Amino acid sequence: MNYAILINQENKIKSNYLKKINLIATEDQNKDTVLVEEETLKAFNELQKFLKTKGINIVIDSAYRSIVDQENLYNESITKYGEEYTTKYVAKPNYSEHHTGLALDLSIIVNGQIQDATTHPEIYNKIYETIHSYLKDFGFILRYPKGKENITGYAYEPWHIRYVGKFIAKIIFENNYTLEEYLTNYNGVLIINKPKGLTSFDVVNTVSSLFGIKRVGHTGTLDPLAEGVLVVTIGKATKIAELLTSTYKEYLAEAKLGIETDTGDITGKILNTKKTPLNIEVEPVLNSFQKTYYQEVPIYSAVKVNGKKLYNYARENKKVELPKKEVTIKEIKLLSKTNDTFTFKCTVSKGCYIRSLIKDIGTALNTYATMSALIRTKQGKFSLEQASTLEDLKQANYQLYKIEEVLDYPTIKVDDKLGKRIQNGQKISNDFNIKDKVIFLTEEGKLLGIYEAVDNFLRTWKNF
């Protein structure tokens, strides 16, 4: 369930979302039956119970509305109040948050009397402000806040709250965002400590679901067997993925001698075995791999040959010529050795497969070798010590790095005049003596774009 779904004057609700909503019946202020999305109703009941301890009694004035209900309400408002009022307060059918079951209009009970949510809210502003201060603790946001009318498209409605879940509600509250601003402006880079047993794509899906943001990616795939540093990009930060993948990576790896598998790691099917001498000298051979060489890409990888991913050839048991890529082993060091295993630490370039490196080391040792464990300890400037676990993430214990923080390029703040030219993607004179790329910010520190030096000019590389 996407609790951060955006329904506004530009975004209509989709029919497939309507089919997924689990609506639960409850009572409104008039004891009539209304429908509310299941998790939203649980959160409302908790909020209602809590507010009573503060001497505030809230009830539901309006909840889920069908498209027909919204159409009737909209037409009735046009007739009764006119088009100008209706445009400020009432959504057109298909464009109302109430279709989601996540939006609630509240009424408050004062001195035993229900105060209509839409009548004289200014009289009860202090009560509403108190309510608003607690919303995030129960997963709600004030959907149409004061001063953000040009963003939400609607006038301030102190009674209209929206369920997004506690995780997102906290971010929106702390940044004074509207939902529109959150989905547009919450961008950056997360450093995740990927656990063993999950794919990199599993981690991306978890992050996307947790933040309610679709544009999430990662840089540098880790196999399910592997764990450690996974750099995850959110929102507009997905645009800089190629800059983050071009850096060196550091690994701690364990290899098992005398075994060859189809996948190159211990999870695969054993293809060959060979007895390994007990006194085999691993360290000299390992040290010899501190070099640049052409490495064969493993067949169980996502690299494409003739438009088809290699692992598909493997699964279909089809033969294919495996491509070779130039890789650099910047550093490699033996850490420990037993009769049939060894562990090592290495720093390698983009595109290097540790499975292939271990296989090549095994060949050089005149035996077989397969990867039995792998931890990525660094990627570029990011280390395992900076990484958050998925559990940390769910507990909101993480750091989101800004785009300008993760790139080693100069940052320059510009005035509005130059900022507008950069925002529009115009080329500008290289008066800053930039040799490669530069990050431009507004005077307030808002990211405008990344430019690169071309001849005597600076041209747009990525626009934000």
C-alpha cells in the first residue's frame, strides 16, 4: 500500500489503486456509517484516544468518498457557493484525496456540541494547532497548511488531515513540507549495510516502500551472498549514479579452495573439485594480482550479450562467449589461511567481480577457488562505519547525504540572474576556471545543477 500517493489537481487517482484499498466501516459525527482505509482508521482511533487525554475531542466529519459522491458534492458546492469558493476547497471527481480512504475531515466537540469542520475554523484555531502538533506521532500530516496554497492548490484547511505513516509524517513535519514538496524535494544518498540473503533490488524496494518514493536506485550491485556497503540513491540523486559507480571499492572476501561452482560462489552447483596441497603458497600468487588485467565476466551476472543478460543464458543452459573487461586491482592483501580457505582484503576498480578474481587466483594456484563470503567495506568515500542497517532505516536512524555532499566537485553559489540561466540549461562562460565539473547552488543553498567544462564554456551535465 502506497501511503504517500499524491492526489491533487494535477494527479488523478488510478483505478488499480482503488481496487487495492481495504476500507473499514466506522461512524462519523452523526453516527452515520463512513468508510476509512484500515491503517488510517487504526491511527485515527489512537489519535482520538490520545487527544482526549489533552481535553480535545475529535470526530470524523468526512472520510472515503466514491467518485460519484465527490461529483455530487462538487456540483452541490458550485450551486451553493459558486465556482471561486469551490475551486479553493472542493476537488473535482477523480482528483480528491478522499477517494484514497487516507484523508479525513475532522470536527471538534466543544462543550458537548459538534463544531462543523468548515464553519468558523478561526474560532478554534488554537485547538486545531494543538491537534496539528501531534499528528506526526500517529502518521498523519496537515494536508493543506497555511502559506502553502500555491503548492497544494487549496486554501488552508485546518480540519483536513492525511495518513502517510509515521515514518514519512515525521520527515514532512520536520522539514515543513507539503506532500508535494516531500515527493519533489526529498532527494539524496543513503549508505545501507546490505544484509546477506537479500538482492540489491530487494533493498531498493524496501527503501522505495518505506519512503513512498518511486525513484530509488543503487550503485554497484551486491550478490545475495554478499553484504556491506550499498549506495542507494533517492529521487533526483538517481541522476548522479554514474558518478558514484566510477569509484574504487574495498572488499573483505573469503575463498574456498578446491571447488568450482557454476555461479562462482558457494551457493552454486559444484562443477569440479580438486584436492589442494596443504602447503599451497597463496600469498605470492595473491600479491601478483595487484595489477590491471582483462577479467572474464561471470555468466551469472546482469551484463548483456546480444541484448540478453548473461544469467538468462545460464538458466537456459545455453553457451555464450563471455566478455572480458579491463579491471584494476589497486591493492590486495592476504589476511588469513587454513588448509582449504583463505581470506583477503582488496581495493578494486569499477566493474571488477570478486567471484571472477577468486576464480582467477584459483587458476593461478593450479586449483579451483570459489567465493564463500564477501563484505563490501568501502565504496568511494563511503565506508561500512557510515552505513545504516535496514532496521536502522525503519527506526529513522539514518543520514541522508545531499547530492553536493557526495561529489568531489567545487560548489558555487550564484545570484538569481545567473541561477535562472543555469535552471534553464543555458551554457555559460567558464569564468570560474573549472577543469571538469562544477555544482551550482542558489544563494540559499538550493541545488540548481551540475555543469561541465567544454572548451571555454560550461554546459549542463545534469539539471535539478
